[in-house]
Amino acid sequence: MTSDGPATAPERKPASPKEQALWLLEEYVPGTGVNNLNTTFRVEGRLRHDIVRQTVAGLVRTYEVLRGVFKTEPGGLVREVLDAEEAAPEVLQADLSSAELIPWLTDFVARPFAPDGELLLRAAHVREGTADIVCIAVHHANFDGRSAALLLEEFVARYNALAAGTECGTQTVPAWQEQPARETSETFWRTKLEGVDASASPLWCAKPDPAVTTLAGDVLTRTLSPAARDAVKRMQQDLRAPESVVLTAAYGVLLASHGAGTDLTIGSPVNVRSPEAEAAIGYHANVVVLRTPVDRADSFRSFVRLNRREFFQAMAQADYSAERVIEYVPRAHASGRNSLFRYTFNYAPADTKAGFVIGGHPARQLMVETGTSKFDLEFFVTSTADALEVRAGFGVDVFDHEDIAMLLARYDELLVTLASRPDDAIGELPVWARRDHDVIGRANDTACPVRPDTLLEMLAATVSTAPETDRPAVVDGARSVGVRRLWAAAEATRGRLTAAGIGKGDVVALLARRGPELVAAVFGVWLCGAAYLPLDPDHPEERVSYQLDDSGAVIVLAGEDVAVPGDRVVLPLVHVDSVTPTQGTVLAQSPVSADDQAYLIYTSGSTGRPKGTRIRHGALANLVTHFADALDARGRSMLWVTTFSFDMSTLELFLPLGTGGTLVVAPDEARTQGTALAEALDRHDASVLSATPTTWRLVLDEVAGRLAGRTVIIGGEPLPAPLAGRLAATGCTLFNLYGPTEATVWSTGGTIKAGSEDTITVGTPIANTQVHVMTQDGAPLPLGVQGELCIAGAGLSLGYHNRPDLDAERFGEHPSCGRYYRTGDLARWTHDGQLEILGRMDRQVKLRGNRIELGEVEEVLLSHPDLTGAAVVLVGEPSADGALWAFVTAPEQPGIAARLWEHARGLLPAAATPNEFVVVDAFPMTGSDKVDYPALRRRAEGLRAARKTTDDVTDERTEHGDDLVVTLVGLYKTALDRGDLDADSNFFAHGGHSLLGVKLLQEVQSATQVRLKLKDLFDSPTPSGLARRLRAEMS
């Protein structure tokens, strides 16, 4: 290992694949110390600075590898070794306070090195109070984890010798050369990792991919509990596996339970030094890939056996580095992230002699982080006889600190569970921490009494206690109808229906404009034990006919001037002015019970035929009872804005009537015209009002000054943060509610306060309701982990009308959760027990290997000040010509598409940035006042087909006098397969994406002999701009 006298510097040689990979990574994240390692220690006393300098210089002279430098040359990256006399490392001095120390050291270690021939080592000698700190930072190309321990040992020995007056030897230690990888190892890894796709396995608690990869990182550390430590010891014996294998397998179970998939790949660093080179400093570690299939039905015992076999096979082929395997694995997209694995696991038995003595003073190592993370997540387990410590390094662009803290806590409890249940199916094992149980358990602890348990009895109680002179129950324009008169009209309705043969279990259709007659009809239907079917007179005749036929409605109660399609039994509504207000107590015996059907309502059916949902009386009573208290709404007036056939109107209708308040009927125009809504508020002073985000966007400008002091409800669609901020700033009490029709309108709710709209949540479950975030297999998920939102409890509907197939598909049973409804919405519990809706699961798309949540794209677009609405759809084949089309409502302005693209590009990954922007006056809407996405998709397909046949014949040469621009416009038209482009057409805002961009630049190179980077196209996306970039390269 040593030779006498100075060694001749070896000839320069090309950098190895794993060295090249290190420097390539730094091109992705320039200006960071992502590849920097360090040896740092703290001394409780003073070290002589002159001896520290001699020690550092002596180490660099002695170890040839520490003098290795890299240079970027036309032929590629090369490595050479500086002469011992050239390599003179500076030792920086500083005097710092305790508060300044760690930030200063972090900055010192993280400062990047460059492949320009500079020494890849720097040192610092810092004083902090009465202590000294020595820090040596080295680039990973010359160093690894094992080297850090070796360098510390050598530093201490040399310093102590020099301090004692002993000369240190001048022998050079040549860099140890690894043996070339065997062909058998290459064959093994190419076969083993065929088809691997690490991008397909993000954890369910991960953030969306950032617009720009930074590799910014952080670290959390946890000492495992004594129970977990003892569990690992027991499993070593019981499962006959080394501690490292047991811990790695448990890590795999943790990852799989959080969404890492069934084709699990974990990177594991291994030391490739030969036995005689164990003391060699240098980069002598390879990362092997443990590719382990995860079968949820297998036991942990079986999984440990599989991991043990995979580990020893990988170790036997460790001479072939992962960096060389990457050459054969296609990347879904350009990124600094590893394409073979997202997660790593490292294990090391710790040196129990943590402290040491230098210069006669006690000292200990310090951990200094660089603030970066190459991987999404790394668990580094340090094992001693008494403890197991897990250091979790993670990308801060990928995970929040709270999520990593919970992963560590779950890992701790999982180890205990695995030891007690090694033969149970791993898919059935709970992977929750105590905090998960506590927080979610508190949120779901919603039991409370509901009395009376039907709305009919609630209204009857209000009627019975009303003065004989009556009090207002419904206000419609200039009309004010008292609650006793309303009840009398309901009784008259019952008389008509009973005479027509209507009884318990029948369905009666209500087809009329909103008003007191319609309200009386609802209660009249209930008085004869039947259920009502709400219909909208403005809906297409075909849709109304289908609902009447499918529901089996026996009779239609129709309003004046409303046409009823088909040959039906039709009765007119009872006019409230035709009856005499009832007197005394009403409804001695209710004709309906909590479990009877109250109404049958059909969903919008935007993706197919509408489906009817059957709602119980008890569910309706639970809804009203909860919000009477939550909104402090008893006795208050509420505006009825929403169309009767949309279930959001249910709370508007029944909350005031069931709690002694007043229902104020707003005109239909109030849903779209702010002036109409403002007039209704001015005239009637309703204190509670409700609408969808679509409606609020349309009307807010005109009514914002009238909302202070009122209770405002928003729901039915995702609430964009900008809209939440505007509403909250009006001074109203803002409630964001969430719920599906199948769980009786609203299932969760919470307030949004001004300044708190960074994360929009939908609050917590309402009374007698439990909410679970579940896997596709129906397993409840813990805090922060995304899954399907499922609802159980009193609000659940009876099911679908005559659709047992849908009942089986959408409703499930769970041993502890009971009967529940699968909403199809992606959600997660926040760490403080709120629910965050992340979008529809059917609106999460995969485009050329990139997972994209369309709702998130819309939210980014809506943050642009010119936009009032955004709706994004995927058009085309996702793996080929697929493109994101953004329909927006905004003032028509020249260049709006390009500005929106620039805005989106700065906040979204390239794959999630829309390729087309279409300005529209308004979005097509479903019958429930929601955006009709299928209609937008059809429109986009039509526009795309039309553009392929359009040929803009503008002579670019005449307009610009520029042959290069003409050539580029032609190439753009060919690449984008459309003829309506000119010199100022933005490639990415007219259907282009990264893969098409690569093809375009290949054609540009063929035409101009100039090679541009994809970044050049992003920076200059128009033909005229790209022409300027090309000329700059040519000059």
C-alpha cells in the first residue's frame, strides 16, 4: 500500500462511469454540494493551528487519492493526480458563537467543488467558546463513508505525533484501483433490472413532483424504542437472519404500505474494498439494487427469506455499479433523481468508542449535513449493543418533515408488530403509529343524539310552537308565507296524493320552480309516507323523461307553466294562498321513520346515464342537526340559491325550516349574476348563504362588500386557494364543506380563516359520521398518506335505485369501519386531523410516464391574476400524442396563451405544463352546476382535428425577411402537426412537450448544423426567438 519517496503522478485517464455520474448530477443541480462528504469533530480544548495545518497538508501529500482532480475537456471528463508539492490545501480559520457554528459549517461543507482541476478537499479550524472544531470537506469522487472514519483515525494519529514532536513518514499511499467489473455481473444486473421503473412508485405521502429538481434535503434522527430494539433481536433468532436483513425487510414493508408498489427497488450502498484494501481511502462504494417483489399475502417470515437471498445475490455482483446499470434503463423524464430506485437503506454497526483524545483533550465526531439529498428517502441505521438509531435523509421537495417523523414512528411500531406476527400476511398488518390512532380517532369521535330523527317531525315541532298569528317560514320576492300556512298546504298536498293512491314507499316527482308551493309539496309527500324526486324544469326533456321512467315515479306534482314530458299522471301543486293556516299542535304520529326513504335524487350523469341515490330521513335529520349547531343557524334566515335538483340545495331548504328560521328564495339569476344576488341580500338580509366555487367566482365582485358578518358556505367543487382568500377577506365566516350525494350532501366541514388558505382543507367529519382514507384494498391509511376517501356513518344513503351492480362497486364493508361509501376522491388526513381533498382519482392521469393531478394544474393556473376560471383535460393517447389542454376564462388579450404558459412553467414540472390554452367566455356545465369536462374534451378533440387541416399561408419570408425563421416555422408545423403557426407561436403553448421538443431540436440540428439543448427551446420557445438563439450559437 505504500512506496518510498514521492510517486510519479499517473497519467490522466477518463473518469469512471460512477465518477461521471457524480459530476453529471451536479449539472442538474448546479451550485450545490450534493456530492460533498466530510469528517468533522469537536475538541473540548484548544488545538494548535500550526499543527492542524501540518496534519492536513501531510494527509494530502501522503494519500494520492486526496490529490485527485477532474477536468472537463472536449473529449469528456478526465481524472488526474496533482503532484504532492502542488496540492497545498488551505485551512480556513474562524471564531464563531454557538448559534453561528452549525450554519457556518453547513455552508462550508456544502460549497460546491468544480471539475476544473482544483483540489477536491478543503479544511477549516473553528473556535467556538472554549472548544475547537475541525472540519474537512471532500468530494465524493475521492471519498466515501468508510473513508471518513479512516481519515479521522489518520488525522488524530498524525496530530498527536506532531504535537509530541515525532516526525511523520513521507511515504505516499497510492490510490487503490478497483478491479474491472466482471461480465457475469453485468449480465446479472441487466437481467435483474429489466423493466424496472422507479418513477412508478412514489410514496402516497410524497408531494407532487416540483417544477425544478433541487435535491434540497434534510435529516431527522430517531432512536428506536427499547421494544423495537428487543423485537429486532428476537427476529434475528426467530427468522434466522442478520440484523441488517431484518431491518431492510421491515423498511420494505414500510415502503410498500405507503405506496411503493409491488415491484420494490431499494438502493443499498456496499463497500467494494478487497480484504487487503480495507484501509484504502477513496470512492470504493457501489450501490446495489435490491429488487424485491412484494406480495401482500406473504408473511414477513417469507419476505425476510426473500430479502436475505436478494441481498446476498446483490453482494456477490457488487463489482458492477448501479451507475453503469442506469445506462440500460430508459428514463421517463429528465431529472437528477435516480431512475433505478427512489429509496435507499444503509446499515452500519457503530463504533462503541464514540469519543477519542486529541492533543490531550477529549473529542467526539460531529455530523454536518450538506442540505441535500440524492434520494427521495434514505434510512441509515446505526446499531450498537444497546441501541438502534435511524437517520432519515430525505428530499424536502418530496416530503414534509412531519411525514418523515411519522414514517420513523411507524417503522418503530412496525418492528414490534412484525416480531409478534411474523406469520401473518404483511398486507394485513397495521402500519400505524400511536399518534395516527389518536388524531384520526379524535376526528372520527362524532357521536351525538339526533332528536327528532326526521325533518318532518322537526317542522311539525316548529309549527306546533309557532304563534297562532303565524311567523314567516318562506320568503319569495314580495311573498311571505308563514309556517302554519306552509303546513296547511302540505296537508292539502297529502290529501290530493292520498286520493290518487299514493302511500308509503311510493316515489312522487316534483317538477316546479323554486318557491313556497314546492316546499309545501315536499312535506306533503312525506305526510303520506312517500319519497320525492326533485326535477329541474330547465333540464332537457330527455333527461327529465329518463329520471321519471327510471325512478318509477307514480305521480308528477308540477308547477304552473311547466311541461311534463310523456304520458304521466300529473297533479298541480297546492297554492299556499288557497289554504287556511293550521291551528294548534300538528302530527301526533309521524308517517315516516328515520330508516324510510326521504327522497330519490339523480346525479349529473356527465359520464353516462344519471343514477338515482336513495336518501334516508334519518340521514337528512342528522345533516340538519349538525349544521344547526355548527353554523349557529337556529332561527336564522338562509338564502335558497341552488337549483332544486342539485342536492346542495337540500341544506339550504331544510336547515332554516327545521330549526325555526326563514327560507329566502333567491332568483335563478343569482347563481350567475352578482347584481341579482346583491339585490336579494339587500332586500332580505339573509344571514346564511351557500354556493359552489363556480357561482362564487361569477358573483363575488358584486357581493363582496355585503358578506361581512354573514355565514358563507362553499362546496360542491374543489375550492381554489385564491378564491378562498378573497372570500375570507370579506369578513364573512367561511365554511368549506365536502360530501357526495351518496352520503347525504355534506360529510365534512371546517372554517377557512383569512390568511390561512395556503392549505385548503374540508375540516372534520360531521355528527355521527366517520371518514377513512383507504387503499384500493380497503385498508385504512394513517396521517398524511393519500388514498381514497371513504365515508361511513349516519349520512350513508340506502344505496342506488335498482343498481345492485353499483351498490357492490361503490359501497363496502370493513370489520372496524362498518359499511362505507367509496367516493372516488383522493384525500389525506393532515397531521392536525383535518381532511385535505387532492382531486378526483379519475382526474389523476399519467402522461408519458408522468403522474399528473389535473386539479393541481388548474389551481396553479388560477393563481394567475388575469384568470377567473380554469379547466384542464387530457386529449389524445397518454403514451403518444397526448397533450394537456387548458380552457380558461380571462379577458381576450394578445399573447395571453404565451403568458399563461410562462406562468405555469415556473410553477409546474414540464410534463404538467399545459400544451394548449383556449380562452372561452364560460365553461359548459352539468346539471349540478359543475364543469362538464367530457364536453371540454370533445371540444378540444374537434379543435385539434381542425387545426391539422388549417394552413396559414402567411409568407413568413415577406413578413420577417428571414429565411431561418421560415425554416423554423416549417419545422414547428411538422413537429406539432398543425398549420396555424407563425414566427411568434410558442412551441409549448401550441401542443408541444419535452419529447416533441427533442425531436424538433434534432431536425433543427440537421437543418442548421447547430446543436441546441432542450433548455434553449424552453427559454426561446418561438421560431423568431429560437432563430436569435441559433445565430448567437453560430457567431
